[in-house]
Amino acid sequence: MNRIGIVVALIAFLVGLSVATFAELRVFLPAILRGAVVTVHVATLSIALFLLLSVVAGIGRAYGAAPVRWLSVLYIEVFRGTSLLVILFWMFFVMPEFGLFLSPVAAGVLGIGLNFGAYGAEVVRGALAAVPRGQTEATIALNMSAFRRMTRIVLPQAVAIMIPGLVNLTIELVKATALVSAVTLSDITYAAVQQNQLHFRTVEIFSITLMLYYCLAQFVRFGGAALEDRFSRHRARRA
């Protein structure tokens, strides 16, 4: 049985155990599942923003002109050096003081994406630096344009290197969505706390919450492993 089969079997066992053991599951599970929908929505949008910012800022810091490098460094240092929770407070509670009003989802996505994008930019920069310099010099000798050199030679090799780091950050991002309750979003964690206050079924509620986060993390992990395997085989064929 492959790894995916093992995880699916484990999840099915846990779900079956939950249904068989937790008598009041039907009372609080719908609210937690609604929270899971919010979590997936916020996480999906945040991941898209995080990956975009990681690539743009990482390339900008590694290969950009001086002003672009300075802006990339400023972005990375500011958002990597501040608390995600404080960033979320700024997006939702402070920005209206300057006339910019964001919805809870927009504030959560923007705050999480900016924060994790700063970490991801360093992963991308490190992956770009790991590509052998001789290959870049060869493309310059062949009179390749900078764009063609980046898209055809450097970036495809760097992707295989950066995937593990970006996957780890993506898993951390999914778990960090628990903080969006601070900007009034009812995610998995908020729904679990609320249901526990109503029904006092601490073990059942937080066991299910734990299982949901685990399933989301495994989904990201297997997707990342598939991508890494594909790009690694592509890189081996090119070598």
C-alpha cells in the first residue's frame, strides 16, 4: 500500500472512530465544517498570494536592479520581522484610520500572504543561488536575453530546489490561518472554541479540529511531493 493509501486508511479509521464514539458529533460537527470551508477559502487565496510574492521578491532580490533589490529587501525584512497577528490587526483595524477599509477575508489573505511571502522570497533566492553559475555564464555567451535565460535555464532548475522549502511554508501557512479569527472570521479554530463553549465536549471537538488540520497539511504535503518528483525527473532528463 502506498503512502496515500495509508493516510486515507488512517483518516477513514479516525472518522469511523469519531462517528462511533462521539455521541454528540452531529450537534457540533456542521459548525466546525463550515469553519473548515472558511479556512480552505482563506488558505487557498493566501497560498496564491504567498507564492506570487515569493517568486517576485526572490527574483528581485537576486537579479533585480538596485532599486528593485532595495524594495525587495525592505519588504522581506519588514514582514519577516513582524508578528503575523499584529499584521492582521493592522490590515483590519488600523488601515481604516487611513481611509482603507478591507473585508475580513481580504485582511486575512493580505496579511498572511505578505507575511509568508517574505519567508518564501528567501527560499526562492537561495534556490536561484544554488543553480551552477557556469550555466548562467554559458547562456550569456550564447547571447540569450535575461528573460529567456531566467525562464528557460535558471528558474526550471531552481524550482526543483525550492519546492521542499515552499511546501513547508505552505503547511505552516495553512495552520496560521487559525489567527484569522482575530479579524472576525469564523474559521476551524474559532468554530471549535465556540462549539466547546456551547457543548463542553472538549475532547471530541478538538480531536476533530486536530484531524481536520492534519488532513489539510497532508493534502499539501502530497501535492508538494508530486511536484518535487516531477521537477526532479525533468531536471535529471535535462542533465
